[in-house]
Amino acid sequence: MNNGALKIGDDFIVDRNFKVKDLKLVEKKYSISPVVINDIYKSYKTNPILFYGELVAFTLYFENDLIVKVSMYIKKDSGSVWLLDTKQNEMDNVQYQDKWLFGILKAKSPYIYQWGRIESIYDQRAGYSSVVIRYL
């Protein structure tokens, strides 16, 4: 992941050159569905996939058909409904995500690279936490 290539599956590798058309090769196998489709902005999501020991749902964001961001949402063990999540729960999730990333990347944040950056964040407006890869 620290080289900019996100290997979601053996045949599903996302890097900064990944395009919307590349989804066609894996959309059925990984249950990829559109989230937002408008002029230059598009996003697609997967069902949860086992990724580095966790069930992770991915959302891929495109601008002008080129990948700009990937958000990863770790499925919670509690099975809680999102309406029951609190800011404290989400802040705890950020700490868990930080430890998870450290285990994968073997380095401490910030994760800034020539190709982009990886962040464990809490989005206050949306009210959820995620791991975000932003491509330059």
C-alpha cells in the first residue's frame, strides 16, 4: 500500500493510474455498484472484502474518469447500526485504524508519499471514520 498500489484482490489493484473503465474487469466479482454518477465526478463502492485481516468496504472516487481517492471502512465487530454510533465510538475507530495501518505500513503517520497520502480520519460533518488514500 505504501507504494501507491492498493491490492484489493489478486485481480483488483488500484493505483493512481486506475480509471473507471478498469472497474469493468472486476465489477461482478467484487459486487461493485455506483454511488454517485454525474458529469466529471463518479464514485463506486464494494461490499465488504477481507483485507489485511479485516472486513473492509471500499469506495472509489473518480474525477474525469481517473481515480483521486479511495475510502476504506472497516466493518465493526459489534454489528451496531450506524444510527447508534457516537463521536466517541468513531474516535475509537480512528485509533483502531491507526494501529491497523501501523501493522500494514510498519511506520507511523503521517503517511505522505510522492504519489499521495494515506490518512485515518474522522469526518465530523458525515459523522463516520475511515481510512482515506488520496492520489496526486
